[in-house]
Amino acid sequence: MDKKKALVIEDYEDLADHMADVLTEVGFEVAISHSGADGLAKAEALRPDLVVVDLMLPEVHGFDVCQRLRSGPLGKSVRILVVSAKRYDHDVRLALNVGADRYLKKPFTTEEFLSAVKALT
């Protein structure tokens, strides 16, 4: 059986590396992107099972990334986990309305991150 693939789109490199390490430990093959535009290109090329996306990204905002992933070739097959410092309820609702499956507010623990990933996979 092929490994599940994950893509982490997060502009804060240390956090992106940490999330990638955690995902690798639980069996994912992981790619990292630090901008919305690059993340969308990588998602199209890699066709991941899971995309972890920050909302406040350079070039293309995370809300747009979610919407484009959902309306693109991956459609409903990809699971989208938003991780963001945006803590207002309207940001959570908007992210879910544009395609996110789950929303995790920063800061979060490794256990909270793993729990959100497991709920989606």
C-alpha cells in the first residue's frame, strides 16, 4: 500500500518543519511549501491526501488556497486542515465554508495537531 501524502503550506518555517516531522512520524510522505501560490502548484503535482494550510500566507491567502483546492482536480478527495492564529468565529466559519474540513487555532500542541489529523484521515 502506498504511503499517504501530506502537504504543509505554512510560511513560518520552524512550524512547517515541526508539522512535517509529526506527519512523517505517523506515516505520511510530506512536502512543504511556504507560500500559497507554491502550495497550490505542489498540490496539483503531488495530489496529497491531506493539506495543512495556514491562512495568512504570502502571494495567495489561505482562504483562496482552500477554495482553489476544493474546486480543482482534487475536489472532495483531499482533506484540508486549516491552522491559523486567526481566532475569530467568522474566520473559522469562512474557512469551513470555502473548503476546509477542520480548523485548528494557533498555538496548538502536538497532541491537538495529531488529533485533528487523525480525525481527517
